[in-house]
Amino acid sequence: MVSDDDLVRGLGQTLHTTHFQSLGERYEGKVRDCYSRKGKRLIVVTDRVSAFDRVLGTIPFKGQVLNRLSHWWFQQTADVVPNHVLRLVDPCVMECVECEPFAAEFVVRAYATGTTSTSLWTHYERGARVFCGHVLPDGLTKHQALPTPIVTPATKAPAGSHDESISGEALVARGHMSRGAFDAVSQLALALFARGSAIAQSRGLLLVDTKYEFGRRSDGAIVVIDEVHTPDSSRFWDAASYQTRIANGQDPESLDKDYLRRYFLGLGYQGDGPVPAMTDEVRIEAARRYIAAFERITTTPFVPNVEEPLSRIERALSVGVI
């Protein structure tokens, strides 16, 4: 694990935003700053953290964890679904092939769980038995495994707005995707989830649910983009303690950003109004959980680069990336 001294020092030099004007057109997502030029995309993974479709603040070394872990997963799953990665440029920066993204996220869920307004469990607890077009059986309990993983698409909302979970039929009817593309991407999402679940299981983890984004390369090939199986996009539970904690009425032991979701829910915040400030203690604890997920999944130590991030990235870009 990273030392407490490094985590405290990291509080003062998190990467919040970038403005590299020489890199071409800039697009700012909730967590990533993207630059497009000459058929390539440079993705800078910042230390911003989001939940409830809002940016909540920054977490030390989070960008490095997500970027390096995504790169690891892209390598582990390249034989299942091709991806957009060309190379790592910096601990926080990845160079990729420019793709045309599909206008939807593909969420794969294997358990009846969740805390947000868009979660399957929230709808189920209120009496709904159809979620994103999938008929759910009666009698499910919170955190119980579903009979089989399901694909539940979500529209991509602008920054500050809320994503909408919808059925594949609605996604197609609204013109977001063709039926053929939706079916093809859904199968790829399930294949990725199966590979991720197998690897997670070998690490003593349960891959509970995850979000994928897909796009088309200029040659028409469908590829997975953005990130794969990170603590931001995925929910992981400890497998060894799962049954005992459920039997005792406890939430599963998680290695993801559910810690932050529960923290803000405890403050009465669910995405509307001003964002409450995170304490330094919460930011450090969140960093520890992100780092623990990296080390558990990759089975390698996470060694952070503790240099000031903007100047470090500028040096990496000066060698001529795109």
C-alpha cells in the first residue's frame, strides 16, 4: 500500500483539470479530459471523482489507478473484444485510436443491488418487476445474485444531468442505435463481463456490475473504449465474506466507490443542489480503497508517481505524442 505520507502529500497536488491547447479539440467528461486530432484521441484521466452524475471532488492518485488499471484490463480482454488503446503516455494519460462512440452506455448487472435512483434494487424495492426490459423474478433480496447477468443500457446525459436507464427497445426506437448494433454490442458486453468475472473470481472477488462504452473505428469495427472494470465503472465485492455478511444483514465488503456514495447519502446528498465538501480523511480513505482494488486485481503493488501531475504530463507530451 501507498504510505500515509504520500497520500497526505497527494491531497495537495491532485489533477483536477487540464488545458493543453496544442493537442487539438478538447472534450471534458466527468472524470476524463479528452483531446482529438489526426485520427487519435489522447485521454487524460484526472483525479476527479463522480457519483449521482455530479463531480464530487478529487481523490489522490485516482487518475493513475484508473488509467493503469484500465490499461491492464484492456490487455486482459483484447482477445474477447478489441479496444481503442495504442499506448500509455503517462500514468494518467492513454493514447487511443479515435472512434465514433455509441450514444449509450452498456451496464451489465449480475446482482440485485445499488444505492442510487437508477439502480436495479431501488426500482425492485419499490415494486417494479421489469427493469430495462428484463422481467425480474419475485422474491429477490438485496445483494442477491440474479438468475443470469443482464444488459441494461443507459443514455448519456450532459454534465450535471442524470443518465437514464432504458430498455434496448427504447434505445433503438429513439434512434440512438440500430437493432443490429445494439444486439452486437450487448453480446460483446456480456462476453467482457464473463471474462472480467472469471478474473475477479480468481482474485477472490465478485464482479457485481459494470459500465462499458463502445464505439466504431474508422474501418467500422466495434471496439470497447473509455475504461474497463475499474472501481469507478464497476462494483466489486469480497467473495470470502459475501455469504456471511448477507446472512448477518450487512452490506457486502466492497472495493469500489460505493464507499463515497454511502458517505454522501449519509449527508443527505443524492445529486441535487450544491455538492458537500469531502473531508481529507474521506478523500484518503477513498484513495486507499482505489489502490487496494488495483493491487488485488492486478496482483502487483501500486507505486504512485508523486511528481506534480501537470508538469509531469507536459514533459511526457513534449516528446510528440499526436
